[in-house]
Amino acid sequence: MKMSDDSNPEASFLEQLGQRVRTMRSLRGMSRKVLAKVSGISERYIAQLESGKGNVSIVLLRRVSNAMGAHLEDLIPTGEPSPDWPIIRDLLRKATANQLAHVKDILAGQSGAAALRRPSFAGIALIGLRGAGKSTLGKMLAKEIGWSFVELNKEIERENGLSVAEIIALYGQEGFRRLEQTALTQLLARKELMVLATGGGIVSEPLTFEQILSSFYTIWIKAEPEEHMSRVRGQGDLRPMADDRSAMSELRAILKSREPLYARAAAVVDTAGLNVDAAAARLNEAVAPMLRQDARMFARARP
């Protein structure tokens, strides 16, 4: 019989920790095997951690922080934080949604009159899992409406002279996400309308994804998990699930963790069961109302 949170708070803590690790791993599109290899931690330990059976030392550290009336993160060194950070953090925990939105605008440099201005409209961005057809449909849409087509990952590769796989191998996921944000900023600086195909994991970087939502009319290209897998295999690209026997299970977990973020798009185009021409026609239908109006009015407003 499963104990309640009240009767066994430490078991509940380990369970929640495992869930957070599992969700974060899926959000970044990493299998346990890949995470184990990159982190230098055994795949078995990661599996135990995700199942709520983390090392007892984690619980002991939590007991130490609780005994001092501190937060667990206060005991973990992350550089030299500002002396005001604990105060700011506690105020943020108590803030209302409106207060948080105001703080976000200030930190983003958009206080006062600047906060009332939306970012310049840059075009249409396609988001979704690998194998959704973003590149194929994006090229067709761009040709149809006479805009430029840009594949964000190709821009990153061109600017850095390395493939995405090489960048991740050299700099890790964090390094790749920094280069992704830089490439997006440079694209927006062009001030030209484009159809942008993004990488499937762009939603895992909040600031970059927010920039996409606020600058583009964003469309989630959706398909069934089996279709994603079939197309990815057809492209010969199983990154980052190569040699993983549970690739299909991992793909479903990735999709499940990202769906709430993909759902923030302004529109959804479900291509399940459609051939390329039918999917392209459905995408054209989705953008037609936006193209008939002043495009600037359809840039996704900041929440």
C-alpha cells in the first residue's frame, strides 16, 4: 500500500525528484543511455533515481536544510549569488501572476513604454517533434507565399562550422542551446519575413521559446508517434536515441513531456495519416487567415 505524503514525506520527495528528472530528460530528448554516457553516471542509478529510489544521501541533505529552516538549493553551490537573491526568491514565490509578468518584463528590459511594444513580427515558425515534417512543409509554404525559408539548425551549423551532433559533443546541450539563441537573435535582426523550421527541442529553453512565440505566428506540426519514428528512421537520424532498444518508448515520453509546450503555439496542424501534399494544403489553410490580415497583429503577445 502506497503511503501518503503526510505519512512518508521523504518517500514523496524522492518520488517527486524522480519525476522531475524523468520529465527534464524527456524534455531535452535524451534517453537514459545517452544521459548516463554524458553524465558519467550508470544507467542503473538513473533508472533508480527516476523511479523514486534515489540515493539516501539526497534525503539526508534535505533533512539538514529542513533542520536549519533553509531551502535545499541554498546548500548547493552555484557560484556567487547576490546577497539579495534569497529575498528576491521568496518574494517571487509569493507574487501574483500579474506581479510575475511585470517582473519578467523588467528583467527582459521591457519596462515602461517598451513593455507596451510587441517584438517585430518575423513571420511563421513551425515547431514540433523531429519527423513532423517541419522542413518539408516549411519549404513548400515559403515557396507558396514568397517568403524566405530558414532551418534554424542549419543556421547554427553554418555559423559555427560544425554539425549539431559535433556541437553537442563538444559543448553539451547547454552550449548548443546558447548557440541556438544566438542564431535566432541574428535571424530576427535581419528584419525580413521568413518561414522558420525549428529544432524539436527548442521548447526546452524557456527564453528562446518565448522569443519564438513573441516574434512569430507559431504553428505546431503534429503527427502520431509512429509517424515521427518512421520518418526519423527514414532520414537515418535517430539522435539522440541511437542504439536504444526502447526508442519508441523514449519518443513517446519526449512527446508527452513537450506537448504542453508545443500546445502554446498559435495554431496546430495535425498531419496524422496525410501525405505531403495534403499536409501542405492543411498548413496553407492554417496560415490563410493570418496572411489576409495585417501580419503584425498576429505576432504572439507576451503573456
